Amino acid sequence: MRIDLHVHSSASDGTDPPAEVMRRAHAAGVDVVALTDHDTTAGIGEAARALPSGLTLVPGVELSSLLGARSVHLLGYLFDPAEPDFASERAKIRESRRDRAQGMVTRLRSLGVRVTWEQVTQIAGGGTVGRPHIARAMLAAGAIERFEDAFTEAWIAPGGRAYVNRYAPHPARAIGLIRAAGGVTALAHPRAGRGGSRLSVTQIAELAAAGLAGVEVDHPDHDRAQRAGLRREASELGLLALGSSDDHGSLTGHRIGRETTSQDSYERLVGTATGAAPIPGPPA
């Protein structure tokens, strides 16, 4: 089985609608795909309705959290999306995302960048607003030459001239909310560059004690040494080692299926969850 447990759609900062993401996953020869948009499950319904025969959907989310000033992203799988405490927390995070993005636009305009909130929301297309949408607006305005140039201290990187802080829960609290909703939690891209949390072994161990179930080991932004180190740490801590493409559509080169999770790890993850079940495509 080919299992990709981390992809995005236009419900957050991916470029393709959920139905198109499912079509591309099937075309890439993937058997199981998790839709994990940032702080929202808004795309799950469309994705489920568009499932082709032979593809199974794992409902999920990539949840924002903060450890001090450090951003930590958590992958939540197979939770009950209607569980009130977790649903309320996701709504609070999304509201803070919107307020932060509006503040960044204001700061960019004060720096002479000709972007507007209307442009950013048009790019987001009704999905959860994030910094990638602002970066795309900056690119369209000619303020930067490359998409990644936005994520520097000159612009919207943490500590940058136009950066604005936002609310997110502590990782341990976020893990607790996902578990209380019947879900399973994994740490996303912990050694990657711009999106990586760069947590120490001790910090990962503390999250494991709080109920973390897995670590994203095989990720396009992890090099060979980082993967080997994370695999060893996951084994020592009794955590599942996952693999995922973290596909964002055209922003990441349509890479669904480039990294995958073993069938054993997937089955153990599913066996732990009680809030929801994988959604199979229609019979052939």
C-alpha cells in the first residue's frame, strides 16, 4: 500500500480544491491519503464525495500550536470534528490567523508593498488564511521575485518587519484536545527548514508523555541524516514513524505520494483512533 498522511487543499493553503487533490492522489497511485488542512476540516466533505474507487481518505488536520515563541505543527487524525472543545479551539485559531493576516497586510502597506486584504482573501478563496496567501499576493504585486523570499526577516518570517504574532495553544494542550475528540496526533516536519519546529529530543519526549503518537520522519524537507535521527528517536520513544509528502499543489510541485507511511504504522494509527474511521472510495 502507498499511504500519504499529509496533504493540503484550497481549504487552507494548498492550490487545488479537495476534489482535485483526491483525483491527483489516485492518479499518483496512492491507496490512502490524509487531508490535513491548516486548522480546518472544511475540505473533508468535498474530498469524501469525490473519492474514486480504490482510494481511502483519512480525515485530518494540521493544527497550529506554540511552544514559547516556537511554532509547532501537529497532525491530528480520525477525531470527531464535532467534539465541542476541539471544534471551538480550531475556530479560535482560525480567527487569530485572520486577524494576524490582516495585521501583516497593514504592515506591508506601511512598508510600501501594494497588497490589499481583498487580494489576500481572493487568493485564499474562502479557505483558512495563512502566510502563503500573503506571499502569493506579494509576488503578484512585484514586491518579491520568488515565493520563498517572503519568508525572510525582511518580510513575514518570525521577527520580520511585517510579521505579526497570533494565538495557538501549547502543544501538550493541543494533543489533549485531539485525544479527547478520539483522535491520534503526530508531530509534523520537526526538522524541516521554514516550517520545521526544530524540537529537541527532550521536547519530543515531553510531547510523547502528553500523548503524542507519531513523528513525521520521511518528509521532503528532511535530509538523510535528519530522517535517520528521527527514526531512532521515534523508536526509542515508542512513537510511530510516518512518511508524508506535505503536498500543497503547485506551490510544492504536485508531489502527492513522494513520501509514504508503512502499512504497519498506518494500521497501528487507525487502531488507536476512536473518533472517526477512514473513508473508503466507492466499490469498483
